[in-house]
Amino acid sequence: MSKIMAVNAGSSSLKFQLLEMPEEKLICSGLVERIQPNCMSHYFFKMDGKVVLDREVPVPNHAVAVQLVLDGIKELNIVASLDEISGVGHRIVQGGPYFSDSVIINEDVKNKIKELIPLAPLHNPAHITGIEAFEEVLPNVVNVAVFDTAFHQTMPIENFLYGTPYEWYTENKVRKYGAHGTSHAYVANVYGETVNKSLEGTKVITCHIGNGASITAVKDGKCLDTTMGLTPLDGFPMGTRSGHMDPTVISYIAGERNMELKDIINALNKESGYKGMSGLSHDSRDLEKAIEVGSKPDATDAEKELARRCRLAFDVQFKRICDYIGSYYVLMGGCDAIIFTAGIGENSAYLREKVCDRLAALGVKINKELNNDNSIRGKITNISADDAKVQTWIIPTNEELAIVRETVALVK
Ligand code: AMP
């Protein structure tokens, strides 16, 4: 028996889960947020779904955050000694061309993560800070890096190379790397286990649709293609990201709106997608609610207009999701199952129905009653209609569990 921690260090936050292994039992989870000097930060611990510790204190840096997390674990009597923690798995957003698997962290690994900072300027520095904080506070514990990009390293070059000058690839590492790899791999594996089929010879399309969203073609258990690119901005519109577009939009809008490059990239990452198109919110639930309100017979003109914009935001996204699914169907020469996961994929019956209806030409057909049944929430569910040629599944993702499993494998 051992306790393993999964850590997701962001630029000003640190999310964690502690699991008992090999039972895969969640012991506690929590978040430290607003990690920065000269301000009040906040952290909480949850056990059995309930908040058991909730405090506001100054947390000037990640080392202090890690110390608070470990102090909280002792205070809540989760461990008698921190020696019970035998490994820490760190989620790393960008592993570039260097990592096709998880690795034990050493100086070389840290140097490569640092070298890749230009490709992930917000995430990789935060990951390094998180890793170094754990190294300082728990010097005898093995730290493991689990890369969002690793699963996508099996893409053949014709699927990851952009049509740009070749030197941009060889000299500047410009290519598609993908993201959410841990989640895509996890749900594809759960599908195989659930239908009791080897992934060898199996073709699935995994749709991780949350605030960030990507789709992956998984053939024989390996990534063949994915929608995110050099960075997570690529693909289809998401909560606040635009997804792909003609790159000339950038220079054109710089002139038209007198904007700086960094502000345009910021708008494409943070002010676009659902938020930008609807003008309402990045959260799909707000858009669904506005559509419901604006569809009522007594809706005001303003409510009707808002509903139109929200419907439009969804329609643009759904169209593009279907473009990718259709192209991956062709790329793999068919598809056994489409898998929906993450916040929206798992919870929004609306998105699943609208997307699957548009995929009728592929033989996708869902059981609409089951799709709308609230009791399937959080459960692995086959929502296909009996006569569907391509199955449709909901498989809840669990990236933290996947990180912990990878960590256990390497700690051993
Ligand atoms: P994630 O990034 O995976 O945490 O997903 C966040 C997204 O999931 C947000 O847009 C939420 O609105 C959406 N979401 C979470 N729960 C629900 C729900 N019950 N119904 C519809 N969308 C949901």
C-alpha cells in the first residue's frame, strides 16, 4: 500500500489529489489558488466530496503552497508521516518531441521542460516551479512527469507537420503536438476494458470536450491524429479559444482594431469560442440556459437575440467537431466508437444529440431517451441506438487517476 499524489501546477494555482494505491481510492483532493506575493490566497481540502479545510492565508510562491498542502495532510491525520507518500506525479502540458512516455524527473528532464517554455509560456514555468517546490519540501520522494503531449507522439509526420517552411520544423520545433493526451489515452483504454476488446484492431474517436476541447483518432490504441496543434489554441472553438482559422486574421485585425500581437493572441485564447461568439459566457451551461429562456413563447426580443447568438456559438462548434470526426473516420477507414468525455462531453445531452444527429451519414445514431437520462451522469454508458453502425459512448475521464497510475508504474 502506498500513497501517491497527482499535481497540476498552474501559473498561480496548485491542484492536487492523493490516492491510496493499488486500491485507487481517492483520499483527498484540493486546490491552492491565487499563489502570488502580496495578496491573500485561498486553499481548501476535500474528503468524501466535502470541504474539510478552507482557509485564506498569504501564499507568495509554490514552495509555500506545497508546504501548506503537506501540513494540511498531516493536520487532517491523513498520514502519520509524510514518508507514506511514495511518489508525486506532475501533469506537464508540453513535452515537445522529447517525451513519448512518462518519466522520472531528473535534471535532464527539467532542462527539457524549461527548453520548451517558449511553446507553453504559461504552463511549463509553473510546472517547473511545482516540481522544484516538491523537491525542496519532500527531497526523498520520486517525482514523475506525465505529459499531455506524450500520447500524441505516435502521430506519423504527415499528420503532424504543418505546410510551413521545413526549417520551421527542424530548427524551431513548429509542428502539431496535441494536448489532453492523458485523457484521450485513458478513455480509449477504458473503452477497450469495458467492451472486453484489445485496442489492437480497434478504431475509436475520443472527444474530450470541456472548457478546453480536443478530438483524437485512436487506432490500435495509438494516436493517429489530434485536433490541438503547436498549442491548445488549435482545433475547434472551445469555451474561450477560437480554434483554427486563417492566420491572416491576426495581421488583418491588428491593423483594423489597432491591436498588439500579444493582445490578439490573448483574445484568441481567452475571449473567443463560446464566450466570444455568444457574448454571454464561456460556460456551456449558461448558453444552454439562455437558449431555453429565449425559446419560450413569451421571451423578450433581447432574450431571443441572446438565444440566437448562443445557438450560433454551439452550431459553429458542432459543425467543426463533426468536420474532425468525419475526417478521422476517413483517416482510420471507419470507426468502432465515438467516445464523449470531460465536463461538456460527459454532461451535456444537448451537445451529444446535436453532434450525433449531424453524423447520421456515418451510421452514428444514439438512443435519445438514454442520452437525456440524468441517471447516466458520471457512469460509463453506451448511448448508441440498437441499429447504430458506429457506437457512441460516454466515458468519464479521470486524468488524476491516470497520472497516479503512471507514477506508480515508474516508482516501482
Ligand atoms: P472541464 O473543462 O472538463 O472541467 O469542463 C468545463 C465545462 O463543462 C463547462 O463549460 C461546464 O459548463 C461544462 N459542464 C459541467 N457540468 C455540466 C453539466 N451538468 N451540463 C452541461 N455542461 C456542464
